[in-house]
Amino acid sequence: MELPLLLILTVWVNARGVQSALPPNCSYPPSQWCSSLDSAAQCGVLKQCLERDFIRSRQTAEPVEVALYYESLCPGCRLFLVEMLFPSWILASGIMSVALVPYGNAEEKVVGHKYVYQCQHGEQECLGNTIEACVMNMTGPAAFPIIFCMESAADVIKAAESCVGVYSNVSWSSIMSCVKGDLGMQLMHQNALMTAALKPPHEYVPWVTINGEHTDDLQKQAMSNLLGLVCNKYKGTKPDTCVMGQHSQHFRSYCHNN
């Protein structure tokens, strides 16, 4: 999941209710600003897109894989995603990849020929989880900014439609067709399988893995200073933003698996 820095900062600012000025001639959604030289020039981000491509060309190692297993309405998950994971990705998107698995402490049952779910924070959370799974399936690189937009809003579910509309050209009706149909059910089933396959099994959310590994120490580091952890794990030439990884924050709010 990588987007040019200007786009990421635009998402960050917009999510806090501040108007940002985009070029009036820009007819592309943010996820397509760097899709061609014409779109980059039209949307005023040519310099940023060229810089992104230059950074990618000089990348000397595989990015650090950060996976977050979470629930869309879990307060601790929302806090970590909004205040730690997304800002770290802003600063280190060139050396880290992010995987989001919305499921957490949900329970899956087979009823007839369908999977049905019971979520820790009720039916609305199941809806939020499925919306975010469909967003990741259908909106490509815009998915993380859309999910950040949702999770940073006062009401995750009510914000979903406007967040999708701002950061992608995928219609809300298409997203909801996924949510209500077999695709959404299968995406949630895959999330259930991935969560069940965790070793060690998850005990709470947010549950973080680094390069597929989870330990108490890695969790503690991720919750207090994810950027610093990513920079320490990256085996290539570290970007200047890693200097900022020396500052710690502490997030210890969890939704436990009963």
C-alpha cells in the first residue's frame, strides 16, 4: 500500500476537517494521481510522483511487513490505527507494507450454505468489518486512506460512504453489493481463516505481527513506537524519516478475546 506523500498528507488533513486546495483541473481520484505523467501534472503532484518513483528505484531491501488484526469498532484498534499505524506509514511508506485484517474476536458459524458472523461490538461492527474488507478488495491503493478516514471519524459506519467517495472512483453501490453479497461473505471468511491461523493465537486486538511474527516484545514495541520498530527491522539504507522514530507514544487499550 503506497501513495505519494502529498496524497497521504491530503488524507491526513482532510480527516481532521481542514479544507485542502486541489488543482481545479484535477479530474482524477487520489488513488490515480500517479498513474501517468498526465494525471500527475494535471493534479499538481508531478514532483512528488517522480520522487516516489526515485525512492522506490533506490530501495535496497524488502519492506517490513506490518499486519494489523483488528475490529472496526474496537476503541483500542481505532486508536492504534489512527494515531500510530497510519502516521508511521506516512513517514515510512517506502520501507514498510501494511496488511489489515478486520475480524478480531468475531465468531464464524455456518448456517445453511452461508457463513454468518457474531462480532464483539455487535452487528454494526460486523458491517464495518465487511465494508472495510470490500474496500480493500475493490479500491486498490486508496484502501488504507479510506479505512483511516472511516476509523478517524466520529461514526465509522456513517463516514464510510463519504470516505469512499472522496478517495476513490468506486461507487458506493458497488461496495454495498460486495458487502451484502457472496463476495463480502467470502472476504470475511478469509479474514476468519487468517485470524484463526495466527501462531501464537491472538488473545486480544489490536494484534500486530512484524514480518509474520508476533511476540509480547514486538507487540509492546509496536504499540509504543511502531516507526522506530520498522526502522530497526529494515535491513536496507534507512530513510531520513527514521530519525523521527526515536520518539515514543504508548497505546495499551485492547479488546480482549473472551
